[in-house]
Amino acid sequence: MPRLLAAAILCLGFLGMLNTARAAPADPALASQVNAFVDAWHDDAAHARMAYFDKIAADGVYIGTDRTELWQRDAFKAWARKYFERKSAWSFKATRRNVYASADKSLIWFDELLDTPNMGPCMASGVIRKTATGFEIVHYQLSMAVPNEVAGQVTKLIATGK
């Protein structure tokens, strides 16, 4: 009987946790705040403002398009410094973004379709943590949107190292 009671309590706790973490589109007000935050983050890069890195959590991770590009925030900042010494580091404009949030709105995630002048269409996803002082990006992953029709050609180029 004690084992059954313990199992029931664990099961109820797990179900409660699932309910809290359930994905739901963010309410319009929160989505608007997140859109403004992420747009400002992209704008910081477009204008080579070092404030870009302040929007990434100290424990944040950035994954770029190259398989070597997996950084913690400070390593990413050191690597990108040379790009931020110019007038523009890189330019990403979201043409579509979907925003989702946990039930308590403390954890937010999004996916976005990006227009970039140097890589063409890209896609990205990110996770944002809401803190007492605002938002911070804890995870961001960027990928080039390769059309299925040319994926085989791209795969061959990658395999040959060209």
C-alpha cells in the first residue's frame, strides 16, 4: 500500500509538472513584448551594438550555422568581437515568428523565419527566460533554410569540404 500511495503521489506530481510546462501560444501582450525584445536583439547586431550580448543570459548558448559554432555567451562574444567592430555585425529580419510560453510565462520559446542579406532565408529557434529585470535568451539556434530540391547538392558539397 505505501508503494501504491507513493506511486500515485509521484504520478500526480508529474501530471502537475506537465500542465505547468504545456506549450501554448503566448498571449498577444506577451508575444508583443517578446517580438520587441528579439527584434531589438537582432537590431543590436545589425548596428554592431555590444548590447547584443547583454540580452543573452550568462549561461546562454548560441548555436550558429557551422558545426563548430556552439558557444556559451562569453565565448561567443569573444569570437564575434571582430564583427562588432564594423558598422554592422550581421542582419537578421524576422518575416515570421511564433511565440509560445509556459503556463506561468517564465519560460518562452519561439521559432522564426529570417531574411538575411548574406545567407538568404534562415530559420531559428530560441528559448527566453523571464526574469525580474526583463527577458534573457538562454538558447538560440540558427540554421540556413536549404530548399529540399537542392539538399542533395548541399550535402555533397559538405561531404567534399567545399
